[in-house]
Amino acid sequence: MKIRFTIVTAFFVITSFFTTVAQAATWYASPTGSAQASGTSDADPTDLVTAISTLAQDGDTLQLASGTYLLSDSIRINRAVHIIGAGRGQSILNGSGLAPIETGLLVTATGGEFEIEEITFDGFSTSTGINCNPNTQCNIHDMEFLGDQHTAIASNALSLTVQNSLFENLANALSITTNTANATITISNNTFNTISSSGVRILSENGIHGTVTANNFTNASEAVHVWSRSQAPGGDIKITENTINGGAYGFKLFGHSYYMSDFNNVSFENNTIENATNSVHLHYVDGFKLEKNILKNARYKNIVMQDTKNLLISKNRIEGAGESGIDAGTNCTDITIINNVILKNMYGITMWGSSSGKIGYNTFINSNNSTIRVYSDLSVMIANNIIYGTQSGNGLWTTSAATEVCFNDFYDNAGGDLSGPYTDMGHNLFVAPQFKNMDNPQLKVTSPLINAGGYYFIETDYLDQRRFSKKARQVTDIGAFEYK
């Protein structure tokens, strides 16, 4: 009897499964479709509104024929459907008939994932293309968003995926907020061209987590902008392997103006930013790591910060800024700058008033003016750096005896090696460093800087540019590379 019951139960479960699968339907719509049509084949297509609002159910697929669908009202999507166009540039949703600030597709479905692909959105100059409401799951891929849209995608979703899509000539591409707790985002392999405001803008609060990876940005005013209104945002966002060219800011990280925000769970690694006005801009930040990036040819500054503390800048290549490679403005405290290659900037590093930190194991080459400038009366430790080939000005220029200097190598600095009332802790060298290659300045085996570094500054183990260890309280090489 027990065996018979098990077999009957299994039969019922299997039958129910196949019945459920069989219920999923495919509907067809076209720009000339009729609300009276069945919508069950491409030969008898319905219109877009009828297909979405009346016919399609959770799990159904909607096929859009080629042509332009002119939207005059927002379409609410309250079911988890999959919309497939005939191809980018073939199926076009045009929002020119929408009222200002209205949304083309308003996703409210909470019964599963809403998915959309192979469609072009155009003409949303004062409105939003797709808006994913709280507790929804949106999967948007292989799309185009064109033509001066106010916002291509706005999301407050539980889950948002945006992949393999083109965003071009828009005001805002992605605007992501997080009223939904523990929301997940995946933004990858997209192209953003000519964005007048934000490419990807993320409110980092309520435990949001996810990735912004392998995207290409060209001339976005703000390529990636992460911000918070709270002291402890709780977000976990990894921004990696993106390529950013032009625009005003490559990456902006802004916290709360009163509390300062803890961004220790936000990482910005292995990205390349070139030809921006400022490559990286940090403001009201308490805790953050900026590692293993290439920041190059900023028209103004490669890294600029204000009212920021507990910051680690490590293993970056910082090159060719029109002014400072790194600019620590007022009230920037406990700034650690270690194991970077900083070359061909107007100034290598500038520390302004009321700023403090440690500058160590960096290799500075061919600054156009003074390589390190310190205007702060707070403690700044400068140790184990190579400061080479300053074109004019000093290797180090400081206004305060609170600047401590030791175990550095100064060589061939046109305006002199050191200037100002610094505190000399000893062990500085003034010899040719002997690089293998000026563009990738590892040391030759004959370099006098091998094993010439001291334990000042190092309090824990650090990895150099090639991930070799510089161990605490042991003899190390001076500069950003350990000889191997």
C-alpha cells in the first residue's frame, strides 16, 4: 500500500509539472496589430498593450515583430513575462508620445523574473525607458537605448541584471536605488557612449550587493557614481575591469556630508580610466580601497579627495595628470598611499591643510613640477619611495616639520631634492636607482636600492606591484617593486 501511494504521488507531481510547463504560451504583437486579434501567431498579431496587459501571464513569452511601437502611455507589466524583439534596430519602442517624467515600461511583477531583449528604445527625451519597482526581478540584455533619454533604466528592484547592451546619447543610463533590502545588481559587458550625466549611478544602502564589470564608457560625464545618505551604507559593490575614456569623472564616491560614509565594502579594482577631467573623485568617505587601476592623462587630477579618511591607494599606475596625480584636499586623514607607480604628472602628490597619512614604497618618475608637496601641519610620513627626474621644482617640498622623511631615494630632481622644514629620520639616498625600464620601473640586479629600505612605515605585510611581499619589520627594496 505504501509503495502504491508513492507511485501515485510521483505520478501526480510529474503530471502537474508537465501541465504547468504546457501552460506557458507565446504571444505575438506588431505595430499594426489589432486588439481584436488572437495574438497566437505572427500571422494574427495583437497590439503591444493588449499583449502585455491582457494576454500574457507569468512565464509567457511575447514576440515583437519589426517596426516602431509609438508609446502614448506608460505600460504596466505586472506579470513575469519574457519580451523578445526582432533585433536591435528592428523592434523599436519610441517614447516621444509620453508625458514628461513618465515611464515606457513600468515593471511591477513580483511572481518571477521579467526579461527583455533585442529591442531598441528611442525618443524618451523627457521620460524613462524601463522602471523596475521594488521586489521585482529584472533581466535586461542585448538592448539599445538611444537618443537623449532622460533615464534609460531606473531600478529599485530586488534583482537587476543589465548585460550586453548599448546606451548612447542619453542624459542618464542606469539609476539604481535600494529601498529593497539586500538587492542584487549585475551590470556587465555594456557600452556607454556620450552620457551627459551618469552612466551607472548606484545608491549604496540597505545591503545592496553586486558587480559592475567589463563595461566600456566613452564621454560619460560621470561613468560610475556610487553614493550614500547614511553613515553605514552596508553595500557590497565590486567595480572591476571597466574601461573609461573621457568625460568629467571616471569614478565618483560620495558619502553623507555630515557623518561621512563607510565604503569599506565597495571596491574599485583593475579598471582603466583615461582622458577624464578627474579620474577618481572621493568626498565624505570613511574607509575605502583603490587598488590595481590604471589612471592616465586626466586633464586635471587623477585622484582628488576631500573630507575623506581611512583610505588605501595601492598598486595603481597613476600617470600624466594635467595637475596632481593624487590631490588630498583639506580634512583628508589617515591616507595610505603605497606601492604605486606615479609618473609624468604635473605634481605627483599634493597634501593640503589638515591632511595626514603615509606615503611609502612608491616610484615617482618625471613629475613636471615638484613631485610631493605637503602643506599640512599634521603628520605625514614619507618613506621608502623613489623620487626621480622631477623636471622643475623639488623632489619633496613641504611647509611643516611634521613631515617625516626616511629611507627614500632622491635623484636627478631639477629644482633640488628636498625643501622646507621637514624632519629627517635618516637613511635617505641620493643615487641613480638603475631601472630595467623607465616605463615599467623595476630595479636592475645592480641597483643600490635593493635591500636598502627600512621598516619605517610598514606595519603589516604589503604586496608590491607584482604581488611580491614586502614584509613587516624586514629589509625591503626602495620603490614600488621588490627585485626578483
